[in-house]
Amino acid sequence: MKSLIRFIEKAKPTFERISNNAYLRAIRDGFITLIPVILFSSIFLLVSAIPNIWGFYWPDNVNSIIMKAYDFSMGILGILLAGTVAKSLTDNFNGKMPKTNQINSVSVMIAAIIGFIIVSLDPIEGGISLGFAGTKGLLTSFVVGFFVPNVYKFCVKNNITIKMPEEVPANISQTFKDLIPITLSTVILWIFDFVFRNFIGMGFAEWVIVLFQPIFTAADGYAGLALVFGAMAFFWFVGIHGPSIVEPAVSAIYLLNVTANLEAFQQGEHATKILSQGLQYFVATLGGTGATLVITFMFAFIAKSKQLKAIGKASSIPVIFGVNEPVLFGAPLVLNPVFFVPFIFAPIANVWLFKFFVENLGMNGFLYNLPWTFPGPAGLVVGTGFAVKSFILAALLLVVDFIIYYPFFKVYDKDLVEKEKNATIESEEEKVEEVIEYKNLDSKDSKAVLVLCANGATSGMLANAINKGATENNIPVEATAMAYGQHKDIMDNFDLIILAPQMGSMLEELESEAKVYSTKAVSTSGAEYVALSRDPKGAVDFVYKSLDK
């Protein structure tokens, strides 16, 4: 096991490079931007469909009104994603280009949306068909979202633009500067669409779905599910945010499968698709990556180790809502050889059980998309349509995870108890601790702090601690939490940016971006982050120590 850990640590830089790939991040950030759209639209879908479970059906005219909000939000997700992926990739390009010669990200979004519509949508009498404007067009969104920014980058770097006299206002000059790249990208995609349809006999968006259908089918198999969720857990075990690497590869399948399941369910058929966001949030990562809901409560209520009891109790509420970084880094589970096997195998066992229930016991797959912070077992029940078997499965998952984790838990708990018993008694000599004094601070000395993590949940824990410490001690500090990538346009508003442990590999990039605005950027270790999140005054002290470095 030690040799495995050494191998993992040596390979970590490679995994980090994969995680930081500009195109994977563009897909991830593009989806993150659209999470409000997905969740907003799901509200109307739930209002429309959930009553059907108990035999109540809205009149057709009422249901059409309810579903209009869903159809024209989720129903155009592909169009929106082409724009958000293109913008994210453009922001990445701009970070490496001179500040005096940047790509216009708004123009890129518009060009990407136009390009997606040309390539994906089919003309019909009196208008266009929106069949591939939603989830069926997501794969095409990636292609267009990657292509358009590269056209702009080529034009801007090589000064292939229309230059106006200095007397022309900047906004008008920018319009002409964008004219060539938007025309070039649109014309290329227009010609591509014409040639493709005439030679292949179908649109590109439809062809991509047909091309990848075998992969979608394989991903729903036992081996495919093990690969997806085993890899997600493995990367987290290494200390890298697993979903950042794995989700971009399967995010389109997630949404396509849920759409297919819902259509089958509404037609009275069995919803058989397995791979989905719900499967990830409420089955594979029940309580967070590694299926850590059960082990957290084991730490809190049956551990004999004082350390594990403290970590378990502090992590119990967050882990219910899928936020498990406190237990990952506090126990720790990350890079802990004792927990390697259950951390990888529990998620795989969970998804295999789910697949067995769907294929062999007739339970429906996930029909609805719910927020990842929805409590795990409840998310499974609601997401699959309140089926009786889903209640049974939810309870069974908890039992199975307990059985998988228990022997490893006992070994680790016993080891920590021994260490706590044999711990040397601390010297009675008074320890000299660094004391930070805050004198004569007023509003003009106010400091703005931004905490970043992968999705904005873990960062909220430290931001809350900083704000609480600042309020209790009357210190002019205000902290905000965001997901990494959302900070790009507002970095100059902050004096300090703190990275959560799972985003530590982004520090070098962040420091490079922050220099432009005289903003300080720092990262934290796992144990340090957990401790600061539980110590409001210490969190404020950390802010000032970091600013003084």
C-alpha cells in the first residue's frame, strides 16, 4: 500500500495537468454557469410531473403553461452551453495574452451561439426545429465552443482585424475589430454544415449522437460505471477534485439520459438509463465523493478516538448536503492508505446496486435533476419519482456502505486510540504564540477576501468563519465564497484570494492573474483549512498573516 501511495504522489503532477486542461475546464465552467438554468427549469418539470405519481394529471392547457418555462430554458441548453463554454475558454486564452490585446468574450459568445444554431438546428416550414437545441445538442456545444474562441484567438494574435482611427470611440472600434473573426467563424461553420449535410445526409448534432451511442451504452454497463465513479473517487483520494476531471467527459451523457428517462416515464415505459447527475450526487457520492455519509457518522458516534469523534461531529451536517471536504482532509481520508479500498469501492458498489434495482427489479432511473446539495437519500427518492423500491435502495446503500467501511474504520480508530494514549505529555513550559493585535482599525482599513473551491460549497465554510470572526472581534474584513472560474472578472475587488485544498494546483495560475491587480493569492493545506473553518478568530488572523507575507 505504501508503494501505491508513493506512485500516486509521483503521478499527482500529471493528474493536476489533466485537471487544469483549458478545454476540460471550459466544459466544467460552462456547465457551472448554467446550473441555475438547469435547477430553475427542473422546478417546473417537478410541478408538472410529480403529481402524476399519485394519479393526478394537470389539464393539457395548464400543463402546457407550466412546461413552457422548462421547454424554453432546459430546451435550449445546448445553445446556451455553446456560449458559456466559448466564454470560459476565451477567458483562459485572455489570461495568457497581453492586457492591451484581448479577445472580446461577449462577441465570442454571440458567435458561438450563431455557429451552434447553424450547425445543429434544422430548418422547417415557417421556422426552425429545436430538436437539437437542448440536451441532444450538448456534444455539438463543446465542438462549437472550442472552435470559435480559437478562430478569434488566431485573428487577434495575428492582428487580422479592421483597425479604426484613434479618434473613433473605443466601443465602435471594438465592433469593427470583432467583425472579421465573427464573420470567419460563422462562414466556416456555415460551409461545414452545408457540406456535411449533403455528404452525410444528416446534421452534425444528430450524427454526433449516433457516433457516440455505443460509448453511451458502454458507460451504462457495470464496467463503464465502475470506471467513471472509480476514477472520480481515485482522483479525490490523490487530493485532486475528481469531478473536475471526470464530469466533463460524461456531463452530456448525464443530461441526455435523464431526458430519455423522463420521456420513457411519461409514455408509461420503464426508464432504464443509469448514468446521470442524480446517480453521481445521490448514489455514487452519497455524502460526497467516496460515499462518505456513513463513515462520517461512524466517526461521530461509534469512534473511540477523540480526534475522529471531533472530526465526525464537525462534519456531520455538511456531509448530509454533500459537502465532505472537512472529513476528507480532517480525518484524513485523502491519501490515507487505510481507507484506499473502501473510498474507491463503496461508490462502485453503490452504482452497481442502483443498476441492479433498475435492470432486475424494475425501478426507474433518475427522472429529474436536483441540486447536488439535496440530502443524499432524499435526492435518490425524489429523483427517481418516489418509487417504493427507491426507499428500499436508499436504506440498503447505507447498510452496504457501513459494511464496506467498518473493518477499515475499526483498524484506523484503534490505531488513533493507541497514538492518543501514548502521546507524550506536553511540556509545562509556557508556549510563546504569535499574537496578532488589531488596533485603530476602521472602515478605511477594510479588507475584502475571496475564498475559492471547486463548486462554492467548501469555500463558503471558510468565508463564513472569516465573517464571523470579523464580526465578533469588530475587525473590518468581509469574505465571499465562489467556485473557481467565477472570479475572473472581479479579482480587482479583493485584497486576498484563498484557495481551498482541492484547488491548490491552481495557485500558480491564480498568482499570475492576481499580480495584475495587486491582489494576494494563497492556498491552504487540508488540515489547516478544516481548522480555520472551525476557528473564526484564527481565520481572521490567517487573512492578516497572508496579507503581510
